[in-house]
Amino acid sequence: MTINRRVFVKSGGIALFSLGLDPLFLARAAFASVRPTTGPPDRPILVCLFQRGAVDGLNMIVPHGDGLYYQERPRIAVPAKDVVDLDGYFGLHPSLAALKPLWDNKSLAAVHAIGSPDSTRSHFDAQDYMESGTPGVKATPDGWLNRYCQHDREHQNTPFRAVAFGPQLPRVLAGSAPSLAIDDLQAFGIRVPQEAARDRLARAFEALYEGSATGLLASSSQEGFEAMQMLKQVNPSQYQPANGADYPRARLGRSLLQIAQLIKAKIGVQIAFADVTGWDTHVNQGASEGQLAARLKELGDGLAAFAQDLGEQMRDVVVLTMSEFGRTIRENGNSGTDHGHATAMLVLGGTVNGGQVLGKWPGLGPEKRFEGRDVAVTTDFRDLFGEILARHLGAADLAPVFPGYAVDPTRFLGAIRA
């Protein structure tokens, strides 16, 4: 069998991109099979959850102290009696009640009226801008998290530095820095042929080449080999959450459980990413119960379980939720909401300056609305993302991460303790 300089294999849930299989590569891959799996114990970690479809920030972080909220949403507003009050004006949707203890212990903050300066209401364009970090510019080749990894070279000793959970690598992690996408950690590396006549490295390569169901997308063959060998030592199928944590059984819960597992394995995770779909609530959105409530329940319970599972290790972790834009202030004729502008985001973790709703609230008055219909953006999402990179991950230079935009610390919201 001839191995070409560039190989693409996709079968049975695995995809592998190879940028060259030469003797140097094979030697490095062989080294990975015996490399220790423990990494620095106090490495700061960022977990990003993308709420694709545009979450209704007004029903997630409810401005129950504003009468206009109830006036504009007679069928879908969360009744004041059901809101989990935070500060007398804002409150959590009742499906997020599991997050209230994290608010109380100051490890959870909310950011309202945040979003993109670009006015698009296209899901595709807005998601692209948020993941590229360059609103209004479609030609950007890579994502802002990948650019951070390109320019901060302190943590390059592991294939697990940047990991996404899903069937493909998201736009935000696309680029020249190595990254992994794992569809299912439980299936990773299990079906490796066991012929006694072949050595371990040859068996691993054959498993990849034949498309065994390992659920891996690697940016290079080297990353794929190293990741598989390290995970076989970690033994993902034996993981049990700690501290009585009970994750939701749906996809987000599984992703958060597996992120926690990788963090605890100390194999060098610095960036983890997962998609949370189902937020495009044009029809029958619901109020305290219904379509949106079910999605928020999974989010809230998943985040609470994640924090409980990690316990003291949450001191090194920040979780950021994001969404491409928000929803209209006024409900539509189908008891739903249409594409809007600003939304709300959550920041959770040990370095978070929590117990606050951050950002400049523009209000819901007609004269304050964006284009007469939406919550106005008062915080550019790059200022929040930049603050987390600088103050939590320790990024020294944000200029190459957000090209064309001067991230200024004077605009930081104080989401992360300085």
C-alpha cells in the first residue's frame, strides 16, 4: 500500500487529515505512544459553548423589572412570579434555577446587550463573524481561538490543547494551529485491530486508515496518533462524574461530561468547544415552559453538573456561552420571536467576578431600540472575548487575535478578576 503525502480518510465516523507521513512524523507518533499523559496542574482553561440559532437573551436573563418587557410579550414573557431573581431587575429563566447557587457564590456573571457591531440577521453570516472574530469581513481564513493558539505558543506540548466536541471542526478553531474534533470520546480508539504480529503504532495507523469508529477529526496525522495513544491510557469508558454530579442525557450534557473528563485527565486541554443547537424560536417559543424552556433546562443543568463534577478544579476554568445575535423585543404572530441584534451571554468559573449582570443596559424603550425593534448592542463581543483571553488565559497581545480591532482594556467589563 502506498501512502501519499496528503491523505484523507473518512469512514465510520472518523476523519483524518494528514499533511505528510515521513520518517520524522512516524518517529514523533511513536514517541506519543509512550509519552506521559499528565500536564501542568494549574493550566487555565476556557470552555466555549455556542448557542447556535440565536438565543432569546430577554427570556434567558429576564428584565422582569421593566414593564415594557411584559407589554411587548403578552404570551411569551416569563411571569415575574416564576423568574429566579438576581438583582431586583434581572433574573434567570426558571429553567436555569440550577445556576442560582453559582450566582450566589460569585462564580457566575451575566452580560446583557452584547453582540456584533454588524447588523446582519443572517445566521450564517453572524455565526461566521462571531467565530472568525472579524464582524463584517467574510474573507478571514481562520477562527479567533485558533489565532490565539497560533500566537501563544506556551502550551504546545499536547494534541489536546484545543478540542471541539462534534462531528466536525468548528470555524472558531479552524486555522494553522493544531486542533481536534471528537464526536464521541467513549468510542475513541476502542476498535483497534489486535493482530499480534504488528506493533502498536502499525495497529493504530491501520485502525485510522481503515476508518474504525474512533470519532476523531485531527488537523494532522501527528495530532491524530498522539491523541489516540493518550486517550487509550486515559480509558474514557471508565469515567464516573464526581461529587454526585448528574449530567443531562442529551448531547450538551454528554459534551460537558467529556470535557470534564479531559480536564481531569490532565492531558493539556486549554481550549474546549461545544455547540448547543435549537435556539431559533420563531414559533411557539413558550414562556416558563415550552420549547425555549427545555433548551435552557439542559443548559442550566449541564453547567451546574459540570461545576459540581470539577469541584475545586473549577478555579482554573472559565465557561463562556455565546450566540450569534438575540431576538426581537416584541413577540411575533406565531408566539415566537424573530432575529434580533443584542443578546445575553454567561460567564462561569473560578476567576469570574460573578454575582453581577455586566454591560451597559440600553433599556427597552422605543427610542433606545436598534432599528426600532431590537435590544441595542452596547458591548462588542470582542471586548468580552478579549478580556477572557487576557485576564484568564494570560494572552499578552490581542492584536493578531482580533485583526482590525483595537481591544482596549478600558472597555473590559470586569467579568474576570484582574
